[in-house]
Amino acid sequence: MHRKQKFLTGFTLTELAFVVVIVIIFIVLLTPFIHNIRARAKIIACEEDLQEIGLGLKLYASEHEGKFPSNLSELVEGGYVETEKVFDYHYTTGYTASSSSDAAIVFDKLGKHKEAKHVLYIGGDIKWEKK
């Protein structure tokens, strides 16, 4: 008579522990990479916001005899920018479209980025400046 052997399928505790350790190692290795991607995405989003603000300022000035608005909320109210993210930035008043193109007009609020800040110049340039 032949005995039929039953083979149990499944994972042993050792195999399961090994898989869990491998997954944890991958998570630990990928965490800094993911953090860098998020930080870079935040930087790119700020640059895009400042480009939109810069265009809005130029449009506003072209329709108001070269004068910039007294505050950035006028850009939103007037439909020159579609986003209210303008309130995440500092705005320097007193400039006109004929002011020096290397004068900083809009920049990041303190603490938005740890290592540097974005600066929008009247000429339209956006620079990433170390603190």
C-alpha cells in the first residue's frame, strides 16, 4: 500500500520574516529618494506660480499705463492670474514696468524652502537664490 503524502502549501514563518525584512530595507533605501522628489516638485511648482504671476504683472502693467498693482490680490480679482497662490509670496510695491529689470518684485515667503528662495525680477527672470 502506498501512502499518499499531503504537501502543505504556504509560507513558513522564516520565509515571511525574510520577505518583511526585504520590504523594510527597500522602504528605508527609497525614503530619501522620495523626499528629494517631493522637494524638487515643490520647487518646480513655485517656479510655475512665479511665471504666472510675472505674466499677470506684465498684463496688468500693459493695461494700467505701466504701473503694477498695489497688491497681488488685484491680479486675482482682475483675472490676470487664475490662482490664489499669489498670497504665498511677498510682493514689493512701488515699481513700474519701466523700473530696472534686475529689481526683485516677488519672492518666496520665509520658510517656504529650507535652503534657498525663488525671486521674480521685473524683467521676468526667476532665480533660485541661496539664503
